[in-house]
Amino acid sequence: MKAKILELLNKIYGIDFSEIKLVTYEMYQCTTVQGNFFARITNYKTYDEQLEEVAYTNFLYLENSPLQQILLKNHVRI
């Protein structure tokens, strides 16, 4: 499963993820040459609920909250 997720992340974002590590039930730490990123992969929330969470998290990041920047890629559905 990790190999498939890694393949999909590389295809979607084109960042060249070299490794992923499960951090929580739905959160993966992704290693790249550019640094570490986190990917949240879930299927128990609606697409609209997830978009709302991403928008709010991005708002907090822009307000200098200690959160990671969000990489948006046309809100991809897999």
C-alpha cells in the first residue's frame, strides 16, 4: 500500500517523494530533497468537508500559525 501511495503522490504533485512514513491513522510524513511534507489521506469525510478543512488550515498558516504550508494541486480526487 505504501508503494502505491508513494507512486500516486509523485504522480499528482511531481515533487519526487522518496519515502513515506505513517505518522497517524491518516497522516503520512513524506521525504523529499526539498524537505519533509505531510499528506493526509482519508476516505471517511466528504470531499466538501475536506476542502473546508484545507481552506481553514491554509488560512491559519497565512495568519502565521505554526502550521505547515499546504500544497494544493487542483484538489485532486483519487
